[in-house]
Amino acid sequence: MSVENIATRYRFQPGELKSRLPASFLSRPRLLHRRPRIVAAQSYSPTIDQSFSGSTYYFTAAGIDAGLFEGAMGFVSPSHWQNAWTNAQGCIWKTGRWLQCRPTSGFKFSRRYLDLAWRRVLPALRGVDIVSNFQMVSPLFCEQRRKLDTGLHFFIDGTLSEYFGTYSAFEAGNVDPQVVVEALEIERLGYHDADTIMAMSKGTAEVLAGDYGVDPGKISVVLPGANLLDCDIPIEPAAPDPDNFVLSFVGIYPMRKGLARLLRAVTLLRAQGRNIKIRIIGSAPDEVIANDAVEFLGRIDKRTDAKRFINATSSAHFGCLLSEAELGGIGLVESVRVGVPAIGTGVGGMKDLLAAFGGVTAPVDLSDAELATLIARFMDEPGRYSVLRANAVANRAKASWTRAAQEIDAVLTGWSRP
């Protein structure tokens, strides 16, 4: 086959695909030398740009711009009757559990829900390679995908066992243990059926091979990127705030992400007469917002107000993520993407991010006074801080989703179809 024939082997027609998907975010029509690649969002996210805390949107956008992906698909339809049908099925499921005197949460992790969501999209997936950003795919999809000649690849920040095991004290503690067991089995079967799996940390790769029994040969590690569009990143990095030593904190789960301990450390430093504050983007309790050490900006939509977000984060001295549990740690990557070094606890996926992009590791069991001392060291030694900032600036491009998409492209290109 000539090079010209190979280049025109696949014709991507987004209009036809869009008409058969409940939700989608697709590239323009194009001729491909490979199979079309579509990123699958979380099956229960109301929109693609809300899936995976926005990461699915930014990852897909970078892949489309680089010519490596053709788009993303969602499962929640704007159609009233389809949503009504899903809600009715959920009510039946919950009623059945209530009659058994069992907790009624967790429908989105059940096979009934997954099969319902994936059944709608199956006809559109013939000849497509799916890259799932969610840990679970429908068993129905796994049973039928080879008849459709559909590839299955995962790109995940962690497994469900890690999620339920580490986040249960914060936002995952109300799911019925029986549902968790069933979900973990569906997850395991999906991994074993998959063609490749890309984990966002070495720790998750080890869990996949060790706890889930996945063939290590089909597991790769691809670090995540920042949830910022490449076109929004200034050519030249900003300088830190000259009037305050600013610690940037981004997150909608502030307590899990260590805001309380960061504020206690900053309070100790301010008691010493130091000019330091925390700039919060996201959510925080009222008593934190009212604290004199806090500059609260609330939530900033990075799709519509990226300049404000970048200005707020790039003028900080550090981006801080002192989480007690964290699978990914996108906030750290966002700091590096705008040239700001990070301070993180190194739990979960943050360990790899700090090692790859540079930054400061604060052990999760560090006392408030020890954390204050660690921060003060960089306030008192500008030369030491300048080295960290220069390193973050040098790693800005590496902290993008474009780099991640390129690494995934290499994995998929090297994958041999049976």
C-alpha cells in the first residue's frame, strides 16, 4: 500500500458521529492515517467539560489541536426523555435496595447504569479507538466491542480501589460496600479486557499490576497536564507578587487538599511579622474566607476567564496542595504550567509530579510549625527560591496536556492490534 493510500485510509466524519452520541466534543472532518480516537468521559458527568474535574475537556482539546485525537464523547443526553428514562431506572434500582434495607447510593457505579449509558453509544463506535478517562466501562461494551472492531484504552489518575480507599473519609464514604465490591469487579474485568492502560502515576501502575493482576506489558505511565489551554499560556512567565509572599491554593475540596493546615502554618508566620497570605481559588468555609491571611477569589471558570486565573496563579510564589489523599494533583501541574513552583505532600500521584516537574515535598505528617519553617526557608533565602522558580519556568511545556497526548499517541501507535 502506498504512503498516499495509507494517509487516506480513514475518513473522520464528525457530523455522522455527533448525531449518534448523547454528547460530544469533536474535531473538524479530516483524513487520517490511523483509526479515529475518541476520549470517553465519566459516564455520569452532566457535560464533558465537567468530567474528571475538567481534565477530559482540556486533555481532549490538546489532543485535537495536536492532530492526535478526534474528540470526546459523553453519556448524559440533553434529551428530556432519555434523562427521564435513566432517572426512572435509577429510582427502580434505589427502591430495590431500600426494600432490602440497604443504602441507596452508588447507582452510577452499577452495571445497570453502565450498560444503560453505553448501549446508547455502541452503534457509533465501530472502527474507533476509545480512550476512557473513567475507571469503569460497561460489561456490555466489553462483550460487543470486538464485533464492532472498537479499541479500548484507559487513561486514569487512579483505580477505584485507590479512590474508595483514600477518599472515603472525604467524598466517597457514602457508597454501599456491596456496590463497591461489585464496581471493583466490573473495573477489574474492564482492565483485563483493555488493549492498553495508561496510569497517571507509578503507584497506580503498580496497583494495576499487583492488586488487579493486569499484564504489566500493557501498562504505561503518562503524567497528567494542566487544565489550561495552550493558547491561553503567556509566552513570558510572570514575576511573583512584589508586595506579598503569596501561596496559591486551588481546589473545591479544601479540607482534603490541606487548606486548614496551610492556614495554620501561615498564621504562625504572620505572628512572626512576616508578610504572607494565601490566595484561594475555589471553595472554602466562611471562617477561612473571613481570615485576614486569606485573599479569596472564589471559583474561576478557566474556559471563560482563563486570563484572570492565570494572573492569580502565576503571580504567586508557590502553588500549594497539602492533600491527605490525592490521586492526581492537577493543581500542582497548573502551577508549573504558569512557571510557579509547587509545594505538595507527595501522596498518591503527587509524588511523581513533584519528581518530574520539580517542587518541594512536605511530608503529610509535618506539623504546623515544621510546615511554617519549610515555607520560611524560601522567604529568607531568595537564591534558593529563585532556583525553584527557574526550574518551574523550564518545565512549563512539559506540564501541558499536549505533552501527555503525544505520549499517549506513542503508546497507541506502538500497540499491535491482535
